[in-house]
Amino acid sequence: MSTPLLKLEAVHTHIGAYHILHGVDLEVAHGELTVLLGRNGAGKTTTLRTIMGLWHPSAGRVLFDGEDLGALGTPEIAHRGISYVPENMGIFAELTVAENMLLAARGAKRPEDIDPKRLEWVFGLFPALKRFWQHPAGLLSGGQKQMVAVARAIIEPRKLLLIDEPSKGLAPAIIQNMVEAFRELKRTDTTILLVEQNFNFARQLGDRVAVMDDGRVVHAGTMAALAGDEGLQQQLLGLSLAAHQ
């Protein structure tokens, strides 16, 4: 495994009276795509939100490129080069696709100010966005909204993407578009931490995998090793990846 870009050391997170993360240890290697798996309620989304500073760890450390993020606010963490795509996508329905993208384009005051080379690269990943550039984002399909959410996260180069359930509820053709887009992102040396329940999607993309249960990481290793071991899949996840192809 290459040098970790992101490292969580014994991270605990409380939300009000609820103790959600119970000492999470996690490493995400530079340039790799790590998939975070686990049953509903295992703590996967809380882990992403803790990294992003939306909730602060009550104990332990979140290290990014060697810096402890624990005391930083979300805007400061974003400025370190981290983007977050939440499960609900977080798009602004009344704004156009162009205006949604503009919100994440640093230094641009109008859509015309967005770096044209970067924008054409994004359109290459998600051609539908070019067609619907001036349409209100709220009128798009679920798959197109997910494209807007991911595209907005990468309209500026990022060191790390945190993405929560990008394939949830999407048609198979749109899911395959997402697979190809993430493969292209991997080729640009972008590091990705992906929460995903579609195991075929995860297997196509993941370099490494961490499995969570009850607020802890209970397994970490290569995706290839997990995908090839049905016994381990049953033990950790209670299902077989082969059933989700």
C-alpha cells in the first residue's frame, strides 16, 4: 500500500447523546479508490461527515497529508483540497446546472469564467450536463442530478473526494456512466473514499476496501481479495458479491 493521504486513528464521534463511531482506524492511500462497506447504521456516513468536519471527533485524530483536521471547520477542510458528495447530493434545485457548478468554481463570478479546459473535461465525463447546462437542476432526473453533484465536486482539482452512495437509485446505464467517470478520475491520480452498497459497482472500482460494523472498521484489505472470497463476504456482510452482479 502506498503512503496514506488520509488516516483516521482511533476516531470516536458523538452526535448529541449518541456514540456513533467507536475508535475508527482507516487508511486511504494516495491515488487509490477505497470503498467503505457495511450494513446500514454501521457508521459509514458518519465517518465521511467526521472527515469533512461536519461533525468533530470526540477522540482520536483525522490526518490529511499529515495535518490533523480535527479542530478545523468544514470550509477550512475544503480549502485543503477535499470535496464531499453527500448521499442526498446537496444540489440547489432552483439554480441551473451552470449556477450549481459556479458555486464550486473558485474565483469564477460567472459560468463563463469557469476554466474552459476543466469544464470540457467534466463534460467529457458527463455529456448530459452540457445539454442541460441552462436547465434548473431540480428538473433533472435522479441520475442527472447525481452527475451534477459529482461534477460540482471535481470542477476544481481536488486531492480527495468523499462520495456517499453515488449509485443509489440509479438506472444501470447511468451507473455504468458513473463507473467510467470514476475510472477516469482514478487516472488523474485523484484519491477517492467511496461509500457504496452496490457491490458490483464497488468491485469494478475499488483498489482497497474497509468494512465497518457497529462504528468500527472490522476488516481492511484489497478489493480483489474480498471479491474472491465468498466466505469472507458472508462473514463480514452477510451476503455474497456474486449475487449482486
